[in-house]
Amino acid sequence: MTGPKTNEREGTRATLRGYHMSASKARVVLNLIRGEDVTTAREILTGTSREAADVIAKVLASAVANAVNNDGLSADELYVSAAYADEGITMKRFTPRARGRAGQIRKRACHITVVVSRLDDERLEVLRAARSAQATASRARRVATSRRREAGPSRRGRGEAPSDQVESEQVESEQVENGEVEGDGVELDTMADDEVDAHEVDNEVTDEATEDEAPVDETDDGASNDASEETGE
């Protein structure tokens, strides 16, 4: 047994008749919201760039208003049970073409219908749980963002950096200190080696100077002896 026809389904409906748009263009957008809850359907229509999205959003709002005011239903418990577009009046116009011919222009119209119904209990519980989890996660993100914003200016005002920056600076300082200690050890060893080399060089220079001075003294003594002998003679 087949199900009920589209135009015979139960629910609260709203219809826009004779809108100047082809039914095929409207069906592309209607396929996006069919079976979705009202909140999700509104979000989808808001993010759709097609011209039909604005028109269908108004029809959906009208159907929800009819359900709330006439049937006493809650807007949060509704979903799009049916959405379809029928062919409307087609106006025929003509435009001149070459060699005396006429080109046909078809200006189409359509009838857009949106039907909303109440969700069953099981699906309604799942939807409420999903919305609650989403609201909790969103609130947690907002709180975390606000705390970061409040902590940032106060620390900057006191001259303190954020915790992440402080930790990174501490790690860098520890690394630098370790590097300085190792570098100081190397420098001390190098300085000690340089001092030993300098001491050895000084000793060598002193020995060379002593050796150089010895012959000079002998020459001077010999010259003085010769001069004394000549004087004695």
C-alpha cells in the first residue's frame, strides 16, 4: 500500500502561489530542507545563495507561525515533513529573430508548499540531547575565551607574560644557563693552557736573552783588558 499523497499529508502547511520562478529551481532548495527540523532548515536556507532560498524561508516561517498560532504547537518541536513545488501558469512571449521568424519565450511560475509537523518522542529526545551538548560546548568555549581575554591585559598591566610565554622563557633560560656553564669550563681550560704556553714562551725568551748577553760581556771584558795593557805599556 502506498503512502499518502504529498498534498494529503497531515501537518500545518503554508503555500505561495504563482511565484515567478520555475519549479525546477525551487525544488533544488526544497530538497535541502526536507526532513530537517525547523532550526536546521532555517540555518540551511540562511547559508544558501540561491534566490529561491529567501522565498522558501518566508514560506517556512509562515508554516511555523500557522502551527504555533492555529494548532498550538511548539516551534522547537517542528520539522519539515513535506516540501514541494508545482508548476504554475506559464506566460508565452515572443521575440523577433532573423528572416522574419519569432522566438518563443516561456515565463514560468510555480506554487511552493511547505508542511511542518511535530517530531515523534524518540527523535525529539535525541534532538534535545544534541542541542544541550552543543550549547554546553559553546558555553565552555565562550568562557575559556573570555578568561583568556581577561587574563591577558591584567598580566600585561603588571608586566607579567602569559603562562605559556613564561614557561618557554624558563626553558630557554635553563638551556642558556647549561650552555654557559659548559662554555665557562671550556674557557677556563683554554685560559689555563694559554697561561702555560705563555709561561713557557717567557722562559724561552729569558734563556735566549741570557745566551745572547754572555758573548757580549766576554767581548767587553776582552776589550777592557786590551785597553789596560796598552795603558800599562
